[in-house]
Amino acid sequence: MPGPRRSFRHYAERAEAEEFVALLRSEGLDATVSENSAVFDVTFTAGAEQEYHVLLPADEFLRAEALLEQEAQDIPLILPAEHYLRTFDNDELLDVLKEADAWSPEDRVRAERLLRDRGVQVDHEALRMARQHRMEELARPEKARWTWLAVGIALIWIGGIGGLVIGWSLTNARKVLPDGRSVYRYTEGDRRSGQIIFVMGAMVLVGMFYFLLRW
């Protein structure tokens, strides 16, 4: 049974997303297109602009990434003399390989070829461990901006609805990692604060309806 579908790549144009989906499907991957599939985060740290997302089952993320890198290996990637990667030193090129999620498959292939041209052999076992450590870093929850906690608390007392929205977002917002895992975006402490804001907002809202109905 396939795992949950999550956003693997996103595009501004539907045609680009559908072209990418066709490529993935040709390799047996279960890809689909969805408009604005990202979970809305009212604190705006995740983004909410209109996009077309290529969705994959979570357990196919790494296979898709390996496929893209293999395709990049199989085609000649001419590197112009003025290409920005040529300005990178060896450590910076190694960082491109370690932080694979931040770079395109083509740039990763180019970086490894540049290192090889400079006589530097990449230790792929060390690279695998570095990427695993990178995933652990990305999985760590973030601290919510204190302003959103303050706004959430303030909105509780002017109707409750704003507190409900911010409280829900702080409690439930998630982020998808490059390996397909979905983890909570905010720290446990911030999520508890979000739960409190949500409950208090609900209580104020119920109280307002109660008094309005009494009138």
C-alpha cells in the first residue's frame, strides 16, 4: 500500500509540473499534480502562494531523487567558464554534495565532476553519513516567532477566531523533509502554547455566542 502523498517539487506553471510528472511516471513512480497542495501555515513561514505541486508517496522520494541524479549523470553537462560553481573552492563543492536538498541534481553532478577534475576523490560513505546528519538537522523543529505567540494571545480577547487560527497553525503545522518524512514544524513548547491559545480562543468564542444568544 503506497504511503501518504507529499509535495516533492513545485512549479509556477502547470505545464512544467505535468511534464515532470510524465517523466516520473515513465520510470514507474506514482506521481500526480495538485494545485496549492502545501498545508497552509498562518504564520507564513511555510508560504501560501499559488503553486503546482508534484506529489509522490513519501516512500518514493529517495528513489525519485536518485533517478534525477542518475539522469544528470547520463547527459553531458557543459560547464561555462563563468559558471558560479567554478568560483567554489573544494570545501564549498563538497558542501553542495552534502546539502543535496538545497541544490539541483545537475549542480550536484557538476560539483562532483569539478572535484574529480581537481584531483579530489569523493568519499561516498562519508557523504552518505553527512547527508543523514543533514536530514537530522532539517527534522529539528523550529522556534516560532514570538510575535505570532503574542498576536495569538491578543486575538483571543477580540473574538477568539484569530486565536483559534493561530493556535491551530502553531499546533499542527508540518514540514516535509527531502526524504519524504513529515514532521512538526514547531518545537514542543510552541505547540503546547498553540494548544493553549486554541483552547482559550474556543472558550472566548463559545462565551461570545452564549451571551449573544441570551440577548
